[in-house]
Amino acid sequence: MQDRARKKTDRKRAAAPPLEDIDWSALPSDEEGDRLRAALRALQLGDHRQVRALTHALRDAKSELVRTSAAKLAQRIAVDPAQLIILGLCAVFFVAMVLVYLR
């Protein structure tokens, strides 16, 4: 019974996107690196608007590492295409039900 419960909790932990794929210690200690660290703090606090603003500003950074790390952070908060598909299908279903009701 305990093994079964442990397996469920292991799956839940594995579903969270890891932040270890970015080498935070290798980032430069200049203004761009500080902005990226601020974006990480904003992500940890749940301030997605701040993360979008900071990572958008770092698209043209001098360092390749900063650009790729900013793109990875921005990708974490991007809208999933599956969500858009489901939202579209719900809208089509809603319109169909309204049309059936109005007949």
C-alpha cells in the first residue's frame, strides 16, 4: 500500500518543470544576468507579467547564455497549444448548443 502511494507522489513531483536546466551560476554578473535573476524571482513569486517583460527585454542580449535562458523562462509561462484547442472546441460546442436552443 505504501509503494502505491509513493508512486503517485513521485509522478506529481516529476510533472513540475525543473529549473535546473539553466546553469544559474554560469550567468554573467552584469546587468543582463541580474535581469534574468530578477525574472527567476518573479517566476517563483508567480508574477508572470514581470517575467514576460524581463525576458522580452533580454531577447537581444549580448550573451548567448542569457538569451537562451530567457527563452526557456518565457517558454515556461507560455500558453499550451492543447489549452487553445480545448478552448476552441468548448466555444464551438457552446455555439452549437445556443443554435439548437434557438431553433
